[in-house]
Amino acid sequence: MLSFAEEIVLLLLDDEKGQFVDMPLSSIDVVIAGAALMDPALHNRIDTDLQRLTVTDQTPTGDDILDHALGLLAKAGDGLTVSAAVEEIATYGERYKQQALDRLVARGILRQEEGRFLWVFHTRRYPVIDDQEQREVKSRLRQILLSDEIPDPRDVVLICLIDACSLFDLMLTADEMKAAAPRIEQLRKMDLIGQAVAKAVAEIEFIIRHNTAAIH
């Protein structure tokens, strides 16, 4: 099973170009930070209400992203706001993204290619070799959103994060988005931790997008 960080990285990759979809790098870091918080939540390593987050179990899991994120949260101490937790972890977003990419390459899902853009700037592409996992993530979420199927708790959390980052247009058409809106709203209310993390990610995303627009 893929981690949340791995699934989000797959969703953010353009499977033809092998590059990330057009988003500010800081926004991608925030999205991946939210994903990095979801795994310890489902492993019962953290507890939260809509405002505060607390580490309940620091036992190493063997997952380098999860364990590093847990260490950061534990060091910050109890009573950390969810937004502050996301911001703290987002500073390591690039590191987590690379770790997730490395895992996907090791699994044979992606292939790493080195290249030059305009023969000057170093670039790296990650074309999808085996798109089964990518298609599985998208088709699984589409099925949940466009039906009355009872979702797995893991998928509810993932849907909360994708909704907060406005990434549903990567898997749904405009008509499907309109039809799925009530379902998305329903699912968002099913998981408290998913709500808390998604709310924090959405707030930080809004600030980043607003500041980017103001600069331009």
C-alpha cells in the first residue's frame, strides 16, 4: 500500500510529461506536509481536534517520512496548532517529495530521467512506467465520489486533503465535480483529523496563492 505522500505525489504528477502540475512550489510543499500528517494520524500516533495537535506515540515505524514528521511534532511539544504543524512540516516538503519519488522509482512505478531545459537549467523528469497505481488511486476515489459506496477511512482522509488543495479537477470533469459536490461535503464531515489537517492546508494554500497573485 502506498503512503499518503506517495499517493499525493502520483496525483500531482503529469503522467505524460513526468513533471508536476502547475502549482507554486511552496503550495506543493504544503500539500505534501498535509499528506505527511495523515499517515501518523491513521497509525494512531497523533490526536487532534479542529485546533490543537498532540503526539500520542513516538515509537518508530520504519517509514522515514512518517518518523521524521513525528519527531518534528514531538520536539515542538504538546498544544501545537494544526496550522503550525503543517507549516513546520512544510519546511521539509521538498525532502519528503524527493523521498516519495525515490520510493516510487524503487517500486518500478516511476522512472527517473536526467535532462537539460534549454541546455542550461538542470531538470529531472519522472515519467510513469507502470501507471497501475496512479490509475488505481484515481479510479478508487472517482468510484467513491460518484457513488454511494461506503468509503475506507483512509480514503476519507485522502479526499479531505485533495479537497483542501483543490485537486479534484485532476480526476473529475467539470460536470462530475458539480455532481460530486454534495458527496464531497458529506465525506469531509466523516473524519475529524482529516478535517483539521485539510482546514489548515486550505488556509495556508489560500495565503500562498493570494501572495503569489499580489506579486504578479
